[in-house]
Amino acid sequence: MSDSTRGFFEEVVEPAVIRLFQKRGLNLTQTWHSAKVNRQGLAMEIPTIAMNDTELVAIQYEYQLSKDDVVDLLTAVKRTVIPKP
């Protein structure tokens, strides 16, 4: 993502997404940008994480979102973020 596109998402899209979740009762109080995970040789980046004390939302920006995009993100999160027992 280019710097100008990233700026657009951070300045315009992100606040709208936060408001959207808040209207649905999820009071997100913090945002983090460019969260990166590298675990056991597997890496991923989540452009924005929004959270409160008990809930976390990973926000992935896509111009055109497909079912495969969602499946790919969930697979990457499962592989790299969620610890194995």
C-alpha cells in the first residue's frame, strides 16, 4: 500500500470503521497501526488493530474484498498469532 493510500485509510476509513463498531455496541478505545507478527518463520502484518480492554478487531483494508481474502487473513492469523497448546 502506498503512503498516500495508507494515509487515506488511516484518516478517513479507520475513523468510519471505529464509528461503525461503536454504533453496534463495541466501544473500541485504542488503535495500533502496522502490527507485525513473525513466529516460527511465518510472518504477517495487520494494517490496523482496534481494541478495548476485552476485545480486539483486526482491520485489513482491501479495495475489493473477496471470500478468499477473508479466508487468507483468518488462516494467517491462526498460523501466526494464535499460540498452539
